[in-house]
Amino acid sequence: MKNFSLGLFTLFLLLTACDSYHLDRMPVLEDYGNADLKAINIATQKYPRTSTNFYKKGLILWNLGHRKEALQSISRAVKMNEGVGEYHLFLAQTYVENDSMVAAFDAAKKAESLGLDTLALNVLLADLYLQDKKAENALTNIDNALTKDDANAENHLRRGKILLAMAKPSDAEQSLLKSLSLDKENTEASKALADIYLHRNDFENALVYINQNLSKTPKDNDFLYKKAVALSNTGQATEAIGLFRQVVVQNDSYASAFSQLGTVYYQKRRLDSARYFANRALKLEGKDIDAMLTLARVADRKKGYWVALKHYEDILAIDSTHVPTVEEHKKLKGKIAWLNFLSKNKAAE
């Protein structure tokens, strides 16, 4: 850990005696210790009107893990000198660390309005815009960040996530592959690629990334779940059931795994098990369409037609365009109408 001696810090006190000290000479996020905090406290007491001292104190506090105190210090620096973009950027970062996202957005936009154009600001704005569901703005900022550093795996990952939010999986795929080429251990990029391939029904490519990661982390629940999905869609239902069960044993609140268990058991005509796991999924996630569809199908096969109809209608209330439900709902209504017709004719005989 880097520590400044009090002798060296005397020079810093002289340099920061006024706000004319150049910010580009200020140390950025480095490792600081308690000795540095003690020295900067002396500086703020000796020069209480010097904003750079409070900026530096905020940096030290932040790196020591004192997030709220860091926010107080940088807030004071901003009040003393509102025209420094770097102050507003650091203020935004501390707001993020303190879960004040609206305030973070305002501070980041203020830094931008002051002409600050740094990699850190681009990345922060990309994250904040994405969280605010403004993916186009997020993309602009992450592209700006990549013009400054194209070899940053995390920023290519960010770009992939933004493009996925924009429903552009093919473009996202290229960014995610770039991220992995720069960092082969980037698990998030692997997971996102696996999802793209699963959604595309390209189970062969999905399993490449899934198996690579499971070889390193064999108990990773997300990858176990994704592998089970791939297997269940390639006719390997028994193996898929074993993996889905492993997932829910490790995490009994993994709703989608319970839902998929219901689906696979229905495919194997084990109707009671299908209904059990679909109900478990719905207790965890009340609007799981796959689980509701399983319950509708089970009820239909068990001749509980009105129960099945209700399940189908519940799904359509959530998504009126859900193709399997639209088709099966129509067939079931036709079946009920035919049975009613037969029943009336029999009664008339």
C-alpha cells in the first residue's frame, strides 16, 4: 500500500494552498492508507477554503471504503468550486456507491456540460443511461469510451449488453466475442453469448460456451441451467431433468428452473410431476408463462377443460400474442364447443 510521509505531504500542502493547483497532477484512484488520511486532514484544517484538498480527501476516503464520508467531502469541494468537471464526475461516482442514482445522473451530466470528456465519464454515463432505459444514449457513450480505449474487455461487454437491450442480438454477439477475445475469463460475456445462441436455437454453439465455463466452475448454477435448457431442446430430457434438479437443490428460489422442470416432465408425460414443478415456479414468479402453459396443458390432458381454459386466458392477459397459447386456446375452445354440441344432442335423444 502506498503511503506518503508527512515530509513529502508538506510539499502537497504548499501546492494546494490555492485552487490554481492543476487537477491533471492530482493522483487518481490509487491505494491510500490511514497515514494519507491523517495528512489530508491536516491540509483541510490548514487550508479550509481550498477545494482540491477536499477533493483529495474524498479520493482517500473512497479508497479506504468510507463511501458516505467520501460523498460529504467531494460535495464540499463541489460547493466551493462548481466549475471543475472532475469534481462532478467523482461526485457522480460517489452517489452511485451510495445508491443515489438520480443524483449520480445529474452530477455526471453536469460534468459533461462542463466539457469533461474522459473514459471514466463515458463509461459512467453509458451505465446510467442503460439503467434509465435510454439505450441509444448509452450506446453513444460506450462507443466514445471505446474510441479512447478499444482494448477494454469490460467496455465491449457493456456494448454487448446495450445492444441486447436494443434487441440487436447479432450486433451484440460481435461485441461479446470481442470482449472474450480480450479476456477469456469473462464469464458475463460467455453467459450472454450462451443466451443469444439458446434464443437462436443454436444449441451447438451455446453448449461450447456453457461447457467451457462449467469445466472451470462446475457448480455455476446459471451455466448448469443453460446446459439443461440446451439438452432439453435436443432430445436429452433425462439428462436435462438431472441438471435442473441440481440447480434447484443449490438454489430453491430459481423459478425458471422449476418452470423448465415442469415443461420437461410434461414432455415425458409425467403429468403430476409437471404440475407440481409448475406450481412451485408460480409461487416464486407469479407470471411465469411457461409454468402457466404447463398447467394449462396438464389440465387439458386430464380433461379439466375449464381449468385449462382459465390458464390459457391468464396467459393471454399477459401476452395476447403468445403463439402456442393462441393456438392451443383456440383448439380448446373448439373442443369445448364440440363436447357441448355432443352433450346437447345426447340429451335430446
